[in-house]
Amino acid sequence: MMYFIYFIIFIFGASVGSFLNVVIDRVPREQSITNPPSHCPACKRKLRAWDMVPILSYIWFRGHCRYCGAYIPLRTLVIEAATGALFLGLFLYYGGTAYWGITAFYTLIVIAIAIIDLEHGIIPNKITYPALPVCLGLSAIYLPLQESVWLGAVGSPHLAAVISALAGGCLGFVIFSAITLVAREGMGWGDVKLAAVMGFMTGLPLILVALGIAIVLGGLSAAGMLILRRKGRKEAIPFGPFLCLGTFATLLWGGYIIDWYIGLF
């Protein structure tokens, strides 16, 4: 019975990943994610249900449109499979709790932002602006680890969690605003807004862990590209994916990372 439940969760995640591909394709182009219905970008043919079975349709049609033969990016298959695997992995980690649902939702946000930034070099306001109030509201349920920092002052664990999220969001916004103003070309204001979303997701002090992981990963990547790239060639490195990786790692293991760091002293 449990294996059947695992299968259903994986398929559900893969189906959500299929919709996530639509978001990734349309949001950067300022297109509606609901209208027109799913269609082939090349021949404009409306896709039927059996054309969009997660993972299987891509494999069956060998990564091409069944009507005109146009190539479908491999990213479509990767996002569907990865989202299904992440939904299942988070379920195994959290069980069927609210934390599973909220973490899965946060995962969708960071995946969409990371891929859009990689492909288009932007972090869309159409994702970050709605995410800000939603993540702040969800923080009252999701922040069980950091609330003790504020609990003595306010008494209510839910209010303490919201204060933690507000503090984390403000701190992320201030830190990356300063970096953006100093670096100018190195960061964009999309990164600043994403840092605020990260703070609402993780709260204070875990926003520091998320930003620290992102900065370390970004620095290592930049150093690697400096070593490997050809002489005189300059390539911009989008920082959004590193912020998203830092957020995801912190959502799962931020408390353990803080305990490990404190244990060093």
C-alpha cells in the first residue's frame, strides 16, 4: 500500500512539474499561464491529454511534437522527473504533514526562479511579488525551529514565527540592497526581492545560513569559471540559482547547519 502511495505522490509531483514548465516558458515572455491552453509553440496545435502525460509523453514521442515534429527541450523532461522525485523525497522526509506541503510549494517557487534566471537572466516580479505575502502567511505554520528566538518576547508561537519571517525578509532585503548598490553590475534588484522572499521562507536566523550557502556556492562557481574560461572572455553568472539552492538546503537542514557551526566554538 505504501508503495502505491509513493507512486501517486511521484506522479502528482511530475504533473505539477508539467505545469511548472508552462510557468517557466510563459512568465518571462509576459504570457498568461492559463490562456491559451497548452499547445505546441511551433505549430500552435492544441495538445490533448495524452500528449501531456508527465515523463511518458516525452519519452514516447522522443522529445518531439507528435504533430509537427518540433524539438521539445530536454528541460521539460528533467523538470517533470525532478519535481516528482522532490515531492516524493520531501514526503519521505516530512511524512504527510503541513511541512511537506509547504516545503513542496516553496520548492516550486525556487525551481521556477532558478530555471528562469538561468535561461533568461531575470527574476520575474510576477513570481516574487505574489510569493512575498504568501510566504509570510505560511511562515506562521512553517517556522518551528526559529520561533524560540522570539517566543519569550511575544508569547504566541505563531506570532513569533511571523516576526521571525519578517526579520529574516527585512535582513535579506537590506543585505542584498547594500550588495547591489556597491556591486552595481554584479547583482540585480531581482536578487534583492528574492532575498526578501528567502527571508520569509526561512526566518531569522536561518536567512543567514541560506545567504551564506548561496554566496559560497556563487563564489566557487565564479572562481571555477575564471580558471576555465578562455582568455578575455567574460560571462555573466546569474546569482538567482545559487540563492535558490541556498534556500532549499536551509529549508531542509538549516537547523542542523547552525548547530554544527555553534559546535565549532
